[in-house]
Amino acid sequence: MSPTRNQKYTQLAQQLHDSLSLINSLKTQAVTKHQYALAAQDREVEALLEEAVRRLIEIRK
């Protein structure tokens, strides 16, 4: 027994909804990973600046 047109549309609508949910989930994961990467870069820059300041202080002694 073949599905009716309405059943096909319902199935396609559900597949579309599932696909959009997956896309949104992946986008959220990508944004989160990007935020972690930016935070890591901020920490790295901060450490480099602290080291530069420390060296400048030692040079001035």
C-alpha cells in the first residue's frame, strides 16, 4: 500500500524539520567552538603581554 500524498507531505515536513534542527544544533556547536577558540587566543595574548611587561621591568632594573 503506497502512502497517500498527505502522508508524503507530512513525512517530508518532518524530515525538513529534523534537518533544520540538526543544522541549528551544528551552528550552535560551531559558535561555541569559535567562542572557545577566541577565549584561548585572548589568554594567549594576555600571557604574551604579561611576559613582555615582565621583561621590560627586568630590563629597567
